[in-house]
Amino acid sequence: MAFSRKIVEAKLALGAIHPEDFPAAAIEALEAGIDGPVTRRVAGLINPTGFEMDQLKPAFMAEAGLRAIDQNTAAARLAQDLAREVLRNGKDPLQFTRAFERLWIAADYAKSVQDLGTMDDEVYLYGANEDAKRELVRARLVEIAEAPDLP
């Protein structure tokens, strides 16, 4: 996967990048042409500790041009990215309703993804027609995916 500042910022805001994930993020940054001493140092770490990453994270973010964002924005960015991935790869949208719910919960029930976060319950209550459920979810994902990129 290519390095995307917006996605990395969103994952950082939601705590979705754990200490052991930072080296992979730094390697992706290097591959994207973002270079610097801290980025190289992080890329070379093996099993970094939380303390180590707490010390390096601000410098890595500055070097990579990353900024801190709020959970609401982070959740909306990740929801849009997931919706685009599901549609691009022709995946069954019904298989992702729980992923949107988990994102909503991880974002402390952010209003920006509330409709998507409660979609699993809505689909459950919709009835037995799987095709109708699938189309309902797909229509929501298309709406999110086709919206302009979020800031």
C-alpha cells in the first residue's frame, strides 16, 4: 500500500498504529520519497517499544509532514477509504458493516460515521432479502466513496 499522509494521520488519531507498526509506516514513507534521519531510524527498528515510539513519534510526524487531527475527521477519512476499497475491489458490501461499526466505536462514536456505524443493526432489521440489504449498503458506500476527499 502506498503511503498516504491523510490515512496515516487518521490512523494515528485513532490509535490504530501500534508501536510495532511504525517501522512499516516509515518504510512506506521512505518509498514515497519522504526521507530523513528519524524516518530512517524508525524504519530500521525491530519490535519498537511504546516508550521508544512515544519519543520518536513527534519527530517522525514532523519529518513526514503529518499533523494531529481530531477523531471525527479521522473516522470520516478511514470510512471513505474503506468504502472506496470495498467498491474498487468488488467486495461484498455486507461483509463490511461490522468493520464500519468497529471504526465508529474506535472513534468514540464520532458523528461523522454514525450512519455507517449503525448500518449493521439497520441491515439486520431490514428483512430477509439479502440482495436488498446488499444494495442498501452498496448505495451508502457509493455515496461516501464519491464524495470529495476529506480534508
